Amino acid sequence: MDLDTLIEQKLNEYAQKIVEAGSKVDEHAFGELMFYMALRRIISGKATMQDAGLMDAINDTLQQLGVLEPGKAFYK
């Protein structure tokens, strides 16, 4: 599955959880939606500065943990 397809699938999945499960999962689903919406904007070249900062923080963390090599990005 390519990244674009994954993003769209996750956006639909978490939006549906908000509709179906209501307030008991709203906060979690909203957090997931915010991430995937930001990632979609990054990939499409329409990122806000906040989107860029979020992805940089995640990327820096993955590099520090050794999941990513220095200079690499998880979303490219």
C-alpha cells in the first residue's frame, strides 16, 4: 500500500470512529486525524508551518531512536 492510500484510509477510518463511537473515542480519533491531515498536506506540498514542525519533531524522534538514519525522513 502506498503512503497516499494509507493516509486516505486512516482519515476515513478515524472520521468514521468519531461518527460511530461518539465522545468516548473523540479525543483519540481527533489526534489521529490531525496527524494524517498534516501528513497529507506535507506530501501534497500544502503544509502549514505547524504541519512542518510536527513532522520535524516526529522525524527527529525517529532518528534519535535509531529507526531512521540521520538525514532521512519517514514521509518521503
